[in-house]
Amino acid sequence: MIEQKAKVIRSDESTIWLQAERQSTCDKCQVKKGCGTGLLSEHVGRRFSTISVPKKHPVQPGQQMN
């Protein structure tokens, strides 16, 4: 199972919206210096995704989730 940390950006009575940094597999690859994808990821910088999940317990904006 893949786990990633995310930050609560908002919530309402039934939903939590989380922001997570997109992880690249380029750090684990042996060819990253000669790969176009690896070079592009260095220039694009950090990218984030926003997802929503059902709210099962109280949370606060800014709280880190696993």
C-alpha cells in the first residue's frame, strides 16, 4: 500500500478536502539524469493535487493527515 501525507485545506459536515504534493518516482530511478521526464520534473517544481474524502472524524485546516 502506498501512503502519502496530505494537509487539510477545508472541511464541511461530510467532506474533507486534502492537498497532497505529487510524488515523482524519478528520485528512485537510475537513469534520471538522462531522462526527459526527470529533467522536466526538475524545471516544473513542486506540484499539488487536491482530493476530497468522506469525513469520519473532526479535523482542522492545516492539520497533517497520513
